[in-house]
Amino acid sequence: MLESLKKNRKGILLMLISSICVCIGQLLWKISNTNGVVFLLIGFIFYGLGALIMIVAYKFGSLSVLQPMLSLNYIFSVILAKTVLNENITLMKVIGVIIVMIGVLLIGGGDD
């Protein structure tokens, strides 16, 4: 497991950054509904930056490890929904986030 994480470390880190950028972009799209087109445009910039970082990340790891890392989007979306939008997070959502986290850890460590 540790060898896989070490081998794919740079790709995993880039996928993490990509996921954060994509989630911020999507959050800004949501905010643009009530706050105007500037948030929409900045959201596109973040989303596009996330996509570009994702493409670069594929150079630094195995597809079978890196692609599932995009599931981190679900975790970041729940965190942003609670912290920025003050949405209610139910027990089922918390359980779902935990399951996704376990899956990402198992896949990220299972290259070999």
C-alpha cells in the first residue's frame, strides 16, 4: 500500500488540488444564482483550472489509482455545502462521506 502511495504521490496530490478547484468552481456556480455573473465566470476559471491540473496529474500516476481520486469531489462538496452554504448535513451524508473516504484510501493504496 505504501509503495503505491509513494509511486503515485505526485499524481494523487495533483488530483486532490484538481478536486478542490472543481468543487470551488461548482460552488461559485451555485452562488452565482443569487450573486451575479462574476461568480459564474470565476467558477468557470476554477473548474477549467481543475480540469487542466487533472490532465497533468495523469502523467504522474496510474489511471486505476488517480481516476477514483475524483470521488474526493463528493467529500469536498459536502464540506463546502456545510461551511459556505450552511446546508444541513445528515447522518446518512456523513456515512456516505466516510465510505467514499475509505474507498479512495483503499484504491489509492492498491496499485500493485
